[in-house]
Amino acid sequence: MPGDIRAEVIRAERLELLPLDVSHAEEMAKVLGDPALHAFIGGEPESLEELRARYVRWAAGAPEPGTIWCNWVIRSPEEARLVGTVQATVIGDSAEVAWVVGTGWQGRGYASEAARALVGWLRERGRTVVAHVHPEHAASAAVARAAGLVPTGEVHDGEVRWESGGA
């Protein structure tokens, strides 16, 4: 099962999830450039060069055998621009997901719509889906809930584990 999944275009109601390409780095550096995006995860925005280098690493694939990295940019066709990212790290029948929507596009339901589409896509492929959310990040918890994930009460590195049921 590990080798049978890779990022492909996923269409949602108002959004498209497009497989990440290094060419997305320039636009995404602007989308992800607000330091407020790091309030719960720490760190600071990456420069264009740092982001491009990370996208090159991601494109090369996970170095761990049996691990698959699937990364997408979130595109709003209506706005004709990228607005965020979603990702899944797939190991066997489990996928850990994450999402980020630029601050200029938050509050429009984009993160929830993209996460729902991603979780649905993964579950159609037989994966149990997991996300980790900071306990004080109410917006991210709302996204997890909208995507059909439920909190488990388990805490890892200060974040609550959310998960879907089996496929």
C-alpha cells in the first residue's frame, strides 16, 4: 500500500489543490510571509530562497523508506491565485495532514474546504487521517472538525491529536 499514493489535482467546490511544484515558491513566499502564521508553530516566514530550497527537498521525496510526502498548493480559481497549502505525510495506512492559509484569505472557509477535500481524498484511498492542533488554536481546531476529524485527548509535543475513523 505505501507506494500507491501520490499528489494529484483535487477539486473542491471553490478551490483546487494542485500538486506542489518548485515554481510555486515565488507566489507562496508572499502568501506565507506574515509572521502571524507562526504564532502557534513557532519560527518565522522563510525567504524566497529558503522556501524554494524546501520545495526542492519535498519534490525529491521523503528520505525514510515507506514514507510518502504529498504536498499541494491551494488555488482559488475565482481569485486566480494561490492562497495556502495542504500536505499529507503517508506511512502505510495512515496519513498525517496539515494546512496553512495565508492571513489575507483566512475567514473565508478556504482552510476547511481544502482540509475536507484532502481528508476525503485520503480516506477514499483507505487511509486513516491524523492531524495535530495546538490546544489554543481554535481556528485550526474548527478546520479539523470541519474535515471530519475528532480530538482524541492524546497530546504530542503540546498539540492535540485529531483523527478520522478507518476507511
